[in-house]
Amino acid sequence: MKRSATPTTTPESLSTYIQARFDEFSRSQKDVGQYIVDHLDEVAFQTAEELARRASTSSSTVVRFSQALGFEGYPELQQSAREEYRRRHAKAPVSNGPSHAAPLFSLDQNEFETMLAADHLNVEDTARKVSRSEIEAAVEAIATTPRLLVAGTDQMAFFASYLRHLLMLLDLRAEIVASPSQEALGRLSRIDDETLVIGLSAGRPHPLVVRAMKLARHRKARTMAITDATLSEVAKLAQIRLYYSSNSPAYVRSHTALLSMVQALAYGVYARDADDYADRIKAFKLK
């Protein structure tokens, strides 16, 4: 495709410029172009990698698409998207109604706002990708298995402990394995075919969590993985797999979507018999 001149004299907006040239693009570039047109408010603060993931393509395709439009690269295309986004909101009629609410995030974000925007996208992306059948299977397994063992070490230890706390409020027997202590290894030794082992991992799983999942498979126990990596060894060993998005501009992974998923699973169990659980939780609060 012949590269056009820098689009300083494009039609009224980036969106109309993309639509006018849509037939010139390759199939993967059309995916990028269509996503930009349909989700301009997101593109205004997404990285090239995030846009590529949303459009089911590669970041290199996003860069090539930007250059095909005449931009030097993706940052210049994103700047054009931001300018169009500002114009749209500047033209929007003033109203007290919810349909004309102010944008959720500023375009000229500081580090705090950038982190919040990334967490917002992680929760949305997790909700879009998880299927109802997977959640129903997970809730069913948690609610009906006699014994629950949640394995999570290091940063995952907090979420393992919190999930255990939420389930204990519902009178479900749950234990955690958060370190290679003698007590934790004793809990692993008690895994049997009436146990559900839930492995939590972020990135490369801890060997202890992998060991718990392998032992569970060997002893015919049920297994569930909650992870941010589809190729994780923990996911490969699990019968039920739940994935969450952990993208972050910071120096650590984001666990906002993981926290939401843990709470949503517990609420799913609660909703199976809300009246009965409500009485128990009310009694617990009065203690």
C-alpha cells in the first residue's frame, strides 16, 4: 500500500478519514480501523499493545496502520484521536442527564489517573473475556465440594486469604497454602477426591502452587486456576480456568480485576441461597 502524506488536511476527523480509506486496508488493518472508529474514547488513552489486543491483532499491525494513514507512528495517530475526542465533547450539549456525563478519565493524565484508567480497562477486559459457563462451573464447584484448598504464595497469598475469608462467612470449609511451612505441607497431604484445589497465580506460578495442582490431579481432586496467563502451568493443570487481565503502566502487575473476580465468585455462591446465607452473615455481624 502506498503511504499517504501526513494527514494534516484529512476530512473533519480521524474517524471519517479512516472510513473514507477503509477499502484500501488489509484485513488486519481493517480490524484496527474499525476498532478505532467504534471506540475512539478508549483509543485516546490506550497503548499500541492494548489497542492491538482489543482489535485481536499485533502491535506491529497497529504501527503499520498508523503509517498507512500517513502518521509517523502510533503516538501521532493517538494524538489525532485525542483531538477528535476533545472536539466531540466540546460540541456536546450541556445536560444534567447521565448520557452527557463528563469523561471518566482525563486525556492529559497524570500517573495516578493513568493507573486508574488501566485498572478500569482490566476489569472491563476480564468481564468481556470470561464466559458465563466458566463462572457457573466455578461457583458450582466451590459451593458443592466438601473441602476447599486455596493455594497462593507471595503477592497471591493475600487473595488466597481473602477468598478463604469470604467463603468462611458462608460456612464453607476452606484452607490456604501460602508458604512451604510444615503446616501448609500437611494440608497438601490431605488432598483427596473430595477436595477442590484453587490455584492463584500471576505471571510465572510459584513452584508450591504448581505442586499443589499436580498433587490434586494425581489424587483425583477437582482443580481450578485463577490466573493472568493462558499459558500458565497452573492453568494447564486445572479443569476450570478463569483468566483476569493484569496490564499495568506501573512497576507491578495490576490485581484489581483479580480482586473483583474473587468477590464475584463469593457473591455467586451467596446468590445460590441468599436467604439462608443472609441470616448467617447477619448473625456473624452481631457477634
